[in-house]
Amino acid sequence: MWDESMRSGEIPGAYWALLSHPFATDAVVKKAFGDLHMLSHLVGAANRAHIRRLRQLEEQIGELAGKVERQQRQLRDGFQARDETIRRLNQMLAQRIEQSLDGSGRSGDDERAALNGVIAEISRKSLERPHIANGWNNA
């Protein structure tokens, strides 16, 4: 019965029953004690291996968290740089259009209205971009 309890992992109750049984012989008690002693060595070794693996995994988690943070920072910086470039290009385009309208009497009313619409759209988008970038920073 002791050997079956060892195989099934039901050791505590079987060990107590064996030690407290009035007909347990010294040989059976010594065998059970020896089995339990060896099991304690195996459990200790397994625990040490698990602790080592846990520490390795914790280090990997730290490294990966740092990597993710760096990548998120690079993405945020890239988006901010892109948005700033778009804003500057929109300003330059709006200035060129305004210069074209101011310096040229040849533009017709339709062209002037279209260019004014483009300027208004560029201005509107330029004002929206910082809100998008700020939303990204706060995320």
C-alpha cells in the first residue's frame, strides 16, 4: 500500500497511517522513511530549478518591458516629427498660395476662391494636428 501511495502522490496520509499502525515492522518504517527522504531531495532540487527559471523569466520580462518602452518612445517621436513636418509644409504651402494670390492680378475669382478654400483647409488641419499629437503623448 505504501508503494502505491508513493506512485499516486498520496503520501502524507499513507505515511502517517504506516507510522502509527501497530503492525508496521521496523523494515517497512525504514523503507518509508528512506523513500520520503529521497523524495525530499527530489522536491528540493525541483524547487531550486524552478526558482532559477523564475529568476530568468523575471529578467526576460524586464528586458522585454524596456524594449517595448523604447519602441513606443521611438514611435511617438516619429509621429511627432512627422506631424511637425506636415505642419511646416502646410504653412509653407499656405504662404505660397497667399503670395500667389497677393502678387497676381491674373487669378480669376474661381481660382481665388479655390485657393482660399485650400488655405482654410490647411489651417484647419494644422490646428487639429497638435490635438492628435497631444492625445498620443497622454496615452
